[in-house]
Amino acid sequence: MKFNYDDSNVFAKILSKSIPSTNIFENESVLAFKTIEPEYDHHVLVIPKKPYVSYAHFVREADQCEIADFFKSIDEVAKKMKIEDSYKLITNHGKHVGQEVFHFHVHLVRDN
Ligand code: AMP
């Protein structure tokens, strides 16, 4: 399967700072920011800075360090949000399960 990254997607614009975001965490390879349409009391999106379309693209093509850094960063984001004792991770890979933004992201969420 060939992944074609479209750099006009909204998260590419957030990364280039051409549209604003409310950032929670940032390091060399990862950015986390609040969703504009929260479905939970706590709802943050965590993205790699490199251009991957979805989860499958990321795990097939990113190197091991990048993958490890990404998933460790999610726990750092949870600490910043003060929800590290309990949280849920969601990712939509593909349009059939409702992926709307085609830059890989994990929803880090919790109610209350
Ligand atoms: P998904 O359906 O998994 O692709 O999720 C897309 C997410 O991106 C949803 O939570 C949207 O509310 C969020 N979203 C879309 N545009 C923006 C934006 N400009 N800033 C922050 N979050 C956004």
C-alpha cells in the first residue's frame, strides 16, 4: 500500500504555524495540542512532526526511535494534563473508521 501525504491538511498547517493551535507539549519530533471539537472533558491530539498519513503509515515507515519517542511522549502529555493515572488512546486509520485529518494523530482523552 502506498501512502500519499497531502500537505494541505490542517495539521500540516498547524505544524507550519499558518493556523493557530493551543499546544500542550512539544519536543523535536512530537506536538500535542487541544482539539477544536472536544468530545471528552480532556481531549488532546498528539502528532509526529514528520508527514505520516495514519497509524499504519507511521508504524510501517517511521524508524524505531521515532516510534518509541512518539509513544513515550503521549505519557508525557498525559502528565502535563494531570491525567496520567487514567486515560484512553484512540486513533482512526482510514476513512472507513472516520479519519478526517490525514496526518497521523492519537486522541488522548478522558472524561472528568
Ligand atoms: P479524526 O476524525 O481522528 O481524523 O480526528 C480529527 C480531529 O482533528 C478531531 O478531533 C477534530 O476536532 C480535530 N481538528 C480538526 N481541525 C482542527 C484544528 N484546526 N485544530 C485542532 N483540532 C482540529
